[in-house]
Amino acid sequence: MQRTFSIIKPDAVKRNLIGHINQIIENSELKILASKKMYLTKNQAEIFYQVHKQRPFFNSLVNYMTSGPLQVQVLEGMDAVAKYRKIMGATNPVEAEEGTIRKLYAESIEANSVHGSDSEENANIEISFFFAGSELV
Ligand code: IDP
Ligand code: MG
């Protein structure tokens, strides 16, 4: 069993897609241990995406991630990190496989509907940035 961290990003929350996306997650045998809607502050968005600080899209990404409420979640299952990356699809929806969340719902390479941790180590860092252990049930 493994845990991963997921965000349903502002573009998807705005379009009422929380349920649609969580259906895909649950159909793939990942359990939603915790889920809450929140706004990211600019400071939280900058910390969360600090690895991309030098990229040309960083400021735009921070603006987008603070543009509306998002849904932060912890998922658990067999190979959760890799499994969730697979059902999310490629970063750029144009390159995403059929049936993936990003192929179905993403608006652009930036407004691409979902985030998923890229390693177990980052999953643990990201989970503890947003959730207390007592919220994971
Ligand atoms: P990932 O979300 O698939 O792991 P990353 O490369 O870690 O992709 O990028 C983080 C987020 O930054 C992406 O999900 C997307 O929202 C945004 N992003 C990545 N590349 C670009 C780009 O070239 N232009 C605009 N936004 C981008
Ligand atoms: Mg990433």
C-alpha cells in the first residue's frame, strides 16, 4: 500500500468536475483517505511549486493556482503514486492518452485539471504540507 497527494485544480473545480474526477480515481481502486476544498495563498503556491521557480511559466502558474478554490486529497492504494500519474495523463493534454483525466478534462498545459505527486518521497512531503495525520482515515 502506498499514498499519494492529489489536487483537483481551479479549472476543474470551477467546471463542477470534482465528482467526475473522483469517480475515475475510485474506479481505479484508489481510496480517497482525505479530501478538502481550500484556497491556496500566493505563498503556499510558491512553496508548493518551488522546484519550478526558475521556469518561465512560474508566475503564471502561481496566479492560476490561486485563482479559485481547489480540492486537495490523499489517495491510497497499490502503487498509488504511479497508478495516479497514469490515470492523470501527460502534463500537456495534447499528449495525454485517451481516457486519462487530463485528456478528458484539461483546458491547456497550465490549466490541466489535476496534480499528482511524482515520487513517494514527494508524496509524503506534499501530504504533510496540507494534512495532519489525524485527517487521514
Ligand atoms: P506535472 O503536473 O505533470 O507533474 P510539472 O512539469 O511538474 O508537471 O509542472 C507542474 C505544473 O506546471 C503543470 O501541471 C502545469 O500546471 C504547469 N506547467 C508545466 N509546464 C508548463 C508550461 O510549459 N506552460 C505552462 N504551465 C506549465
Ligand atoms: Mg510535477
